[in-house]
Amino acid sequence: MNQFISHITILVHDYDEAIAFYTRKLHFQLIEDTVLSESKRWVLIAPPGSAGCNLLLAKAANEEQRSRVGNQTGGRVFLFLYTDDFDRDFQNLLDQEVIIIRQPIKEPYGTVAVYADLYGNLWDLIEPS
């Protein structure tokens, strides 16, 4: 058996503002942006050098979905971004004025900091030991 997770959905309020945040501030790559209907697009993004799972940006379509934008995990860290250069990527977060929730700390598994994306979803930035 061979299985893998291809995409993880992040609910957003607006496609273009989400694309701008992830590509300009975090330097993610826009993999695909296909119009599916008047109100729906298929938008995939991924960190530079990623060969695995992509993020699917999905515009919240109703009140229940809009209530989940920025809090898809009830306030827990939602996504874990591994890096080969913590200092470079943490400095980029600071330079781009991304909200830092927890300053860097050294853990047995690596260096980690927590930041929030444009909607408040929490991310770990991790450089493994």
C-alpha cells in the first residue's frame, strides 16, 4: 500500500490577500491558481523546496466556515514548518512584521518559535537538532 497526504486546506477570507501573505512574506511558491467558478478557485501554495504536501487555500463559503478562519485547531499550533536555517527564516518573519507568538527556544528536538499567519493560525518554525 502506498498513501500520502497531498493537500491540507486552510480557510481564508480572501484568495488574493492570502496568496500575497504567503508568497511575499513567507516566500512560499504559488503552485496553482485555477478559477473553478465565479466564487471558487483551486489555489495551492508550498514552501520553497517542498516536495511533499501543499496547502490548499479555500475561501470560506458560509458563516460556519468564516467562523473557523484563523482558528481551525481551537488555538493550538496548526502547521509545522521545518527549515534548514532557523536564523534566516526567523529573521525574515521579523523583517516582514509577522506576529511572533513565542520567541525562539532550544528544545531537545531543535530550535522552535511560534508565529501567526495573517488570520491568526499558529505555526511552529522548527530547525531540527
